[in-house]
Amino acid sequence: MAGSGLSCPDCGSSNVVDDDLYCQSQRVCEDCGSVVSEGRLTTDRAEGTDVAYNQTTAVAKQPCQNQIKGLQRLRAFCRILRLNMEVEELAETFFRQAYSHKSFIRVSLQKKEALVGCCVLVSCRLRNWPIAMGSICCMLETDPGLVGGVYQELVKSLNIEAPSVGITDILAAHSQDYKIGPLHVPEELAENAKDLTKRAVSLVELAGDSWIVTGRRPVPIMMASVYLAWQSLKPTKARLRFSLEKFCQLAKVAKCRPAQKRVGEIKAVLCTLGGEIPWLQAEVTPANVVTVAGDILDNRYVLMRRALRTHEKLLQAEAQTRQTEDSPVTQVDAPDPDRRAPPRQAEQDPGEATAENAQEPSGGGTDSERGDAEADQGSRAAPPNWGKRLLFAPPCVTNPKIRRVEAPAQPDVDGDADISDSEIDTYIRTPQEVREFARAGKVLMETQDDNTASD
């Protein structure tokens, strides 16, 4: 179709037609084949718009293989934990948002795998589904520190206000793992799940009040509480004979190694409170404390106050006894600052000389030297453990870890330094050296007396 009023700028022919061969129509000279566009491909803006090349070729972005595998593993976790579809969809939403976030784009594959468990964990907490971080770490088979760091970064990046879950909140779900119902074990060993959970929660609360829970992992404490609750509900001979290992085999759960220590710690607290029960005539020991655990838990607040008052009275009595024992010794053996040593130390008994040299190594030194020696002894003395004086204290205080102390740098000794007489006395350590020194001093004194008499 010839265009009206147009001519070819090359040959001057007016035989210009519309060419619809390409995506946009052009006007071409039929005689010489030149494109008559007058500076643009279209003469009317209604025929098309200027579109960028990347926009015309863009397609929907497909997720990468790691993201697809992560979503598949997330759904598998939700199936294992038997979560409902609401929690699963929320976890998938969090995973897609976090995977494309700048905080998780350039991270290692191990952190991206941990991100799957963290999304499931935060979704469960938002929907009040009891699950612990230790369970997620066990399923991921990774370091708990790594999962905790990824969880904190996930909550901060997506601005999620996830509620914190206490140990008593997940204890109900944890006790469901123990197969000790009437359908699994004999009747004398069977226990109702509701009563078992109630007693275990009371034991965990007691452990929290006595600082046993502080800084500890929740699974061993929950296992110890469930075991003691099972024994205390029906303290028969058959149940008391079961150790923690046999109980775990009976309940078909894997035993945690620290759980045995938590059992001993909870029993120690129960024994402390059981000793304050006024109607008990027999002594409460770890062997029979399970039989009175119900009475202790029912009156634990009153018994704790009584135990604290009894402990304070014992400390006061010990302090008074120590003062009465130390007061006469202080009056008799108090050193006199004006007192001087006798002039003839060589004539004393070697044993006494040894004691004096051991007690007063710097007797002839100056006050600054004595102060330095006292400061050195004070720095070497270990600080007192204040947790030993308390009835209930955190485990890190009552049993602190022995930290390595770096040895001070030794000064350079070149042999030209002046050595005082008091410092020389400190080098005499062995009894043999003390006896030889005393014998030499005695010989010198006798020689001086002879010389004086001859003069």
C-alpha cells in the first residue's frame, strides 16, 4: 500500500509502501529498497511504544536449586513434626522472604540449611506450637550455636516479634514421647500422661527456684523431671528399682548423658527441703526422698523459707564459734612491731631458726619490701567462693571452672643487681641449709669471742 505524500530520499521515487514483515511496520521504497522512516520506525505513536530490550525479553524468575531443595526439606520437617497447614505455609513464606533478603544471599550453604529449621521454629512459636531449638538442631544435625545465630538474624532481618518459650511450655509435648501408657507397659508401671506432666512441671519449677535450670539445656532437665515424677506418683518397689537408663528403655526414648546429673541435683534439693518437714521422723536421704516428693512439692514455698532460715542460723553460729576460737589466739600471738630479734640467733635451736626463717623471710627488709611481699601473697591467694555460703546458687557459682592463669613475665636478671640481706635469707629453704647456716654463725661468734679475749 503506497504512502501518500512521501518520497524516497535516495532515488526520489514516490513508490513507498508499508512493510509488515517485522514486529513493527516500516515504510520502504519499492524501487530502491531504502527504509523511509524519517528518524523513527513508526510515524504514529499509537502504533507502538519505546520498550527496553530487557523488558521485552524478561520472564518470571525461577527459584534456584538450593531454594527448591530448602523448600522440600522444610515441608519434610513439617510432616515429621505433624504441623498443620497454617504453620507450614507461614514457614514457607518466611523462608522465601529470608532467602531473597540481603542478609542471607551471600552466606554459606550450611547457614541456608539452618535457615530452614529456624523458619519452622519461628512459625511454631508464633502459632503457640511447643518445640525446642534443641529438637531443631537434632533434626538438622548441626551446631546449636549456628542455629541460634541464624535464628537471631532471621528475627532481626524480617522484623518478627517471636514470643519466647519456657521449659514448662514444652514439657507437655516432651512427656508425650514417653511410651508408658497402659497400652505400652504393664499396669503397675503405667502412668496417666496428664498426671505425669503435672508432677513433672512441679519438679521443673522447683529446679528453677533452686537455680538448677540456670544455664542448662532443657532436655536433660525435662527427662530427669519426668523420671522422678514417674517414680514419685506411685513409689512402689517395682518403680524404685528402675534406674534412669532402664526407664528410658521402658519408655523407648534415647537417654541423655547429663540427665543422670540433673536427677542427683534435684534429689539433693528435695532432701534439703524434706529435712524441714516437721512430721517426718526418719531421715530423708536420696534413696527414700522420692516417697515424700509429693508432700515436698505441695509445700515447697514454705519449706524453702524454712530451709533458708535454718541455713542462715547455721552460718551465724559458725561465725560466732570462729570468733570465739580466734580471739584468744589473736591476743597472745599478736606480733609486736617494736620487737627485735635476739642478737645471738646462732645459739638457738635449728628447728626454731627454721620456723623463724619460714615465717619472717624479710624481717630485716624495709617497709616497702614487706608490703610487696604481702601484696604478692594476697594476689596468689584464691578468692573465696561466695556460692558455697548460699543454700541455693547458680551452678556456675557453686562449681566454677578453673581458668588458666598466665604466669607473670619474669624480669631479666643480669647478675649485677644488689641483693639485700633479707633477700638472701629468703633463699634458705631446706632444713639442712638452715642447720649449716646456724653452725657457721656459731663458729663465727666463737671466733670473735676468742679474738676479743686475746686482745
